[in-house]
Amino acid sequence: MPFESLHIDALALDLGGVLVRVDHGRFCRGLAALGAGSPEEVQAAVFGSDLEPGYDTGRLTSREFYREVRERLGLSLPYSRFRDLWSDVFDPMEGMAEAVARLARRHPLFLVSNTNPWHFRYLKARYPLLAHFRRFILSYRIGSRKPEEGFYRALLQAVGGPAGRCLFVDDKPPFVAAARAHGFRAWRFTGPKEFCRRLSRHNLW
């Protein structure tokens, strides 16, 4: 493919599925093993209901989220044990720590994530690559999550420049499409190798 420089002032990178791997099934299997039903039933109760969106947008506190999940699934589980199971769903995305460090030498980086207090606290304590980011645009802090308009407005305000000068990177096609609809340049992340190839192709590092 021909070389083509891309002129941007900032990069906005998603967290789960881009910077780290995430497996919510691990949490579902953990609760199922404790008597909460099948992993599919846990998935439906937590991720197929209003619970995860409520927690991700700050409408539910951590205590309220814990209580609601426990009550809906009929679980007797200590708060700290539930928090640990909920949080331990991440693994490193190979090559992304190095890619982020390299990008940060040339561009301001913004983290854009649908997340919640427990997940973000867990990741920030264990993944040093987050230290390279200038600002964190987090759904639970701003009360809006991708692909809602409020999320992209918050990102634009944080970047402080034209949307077209910010490259938005996410693994979910609807979130990429929404970013483009709001004027951002946007790529779908399909893996570290392809991402790094695109960065080189467009002279972004």
C-alpha cells in the first residue's frame, strides 16, 4: 500500500480489546462455580440487563452494583470476593505496552473507555502503560458511554481541537462508526500487528 502521512494532533485509544484483553466470561464462570446458575445465566443477568450499563455510567455505585448482582442471582458472597472476581478479567495485549510508549513520544494520548471504578482501579494499578495517557475519558466519570453522543462530546472537549485532528481507535465497529459520525478520524483495531503496520504506513511514529 502506498505511503500516506496522516496529520493528527492526538490519539484516543480504547482500553478493553485494544490495550488489554478482556474476558467477561471469566467472571461469569467464577460466579457460576459459586452457585449462581450457569455462566450463560450470569451473563444474561449482569451484561444483558441494566446492571452493567448502570455501573459503567455511574448510576450505580460499587456497593449498589454488588448488592444488585447478588440479589438477582441469589448469591451469598463477600464484597471483597465479588470485587476480585469482577476485576480479574484482563490480560496483556501483546505488543501494546511498547506501542503506547512509542506513540506517547510524538502525540498526546487520551484513553476512551466504557468502564467502571473497580475495573479502572485494577488496571491502573497493574498496567504501567496507562501512565502514558494525558487524560482519561471514562464512562463512569462522565455519565455516558460509547456510542452515545455525550461520550464523544466529552472527548472533543478534552482534546480541545478539531475532531478531525484526533485519531480514535476502538475494536467495536459501532463505536468506530459513531466516532466518524462525530467528525473524528477513526480506525477499527483488529490486532497489534495490523495496528502497528497502519501506524508505520501513515508515519504516525
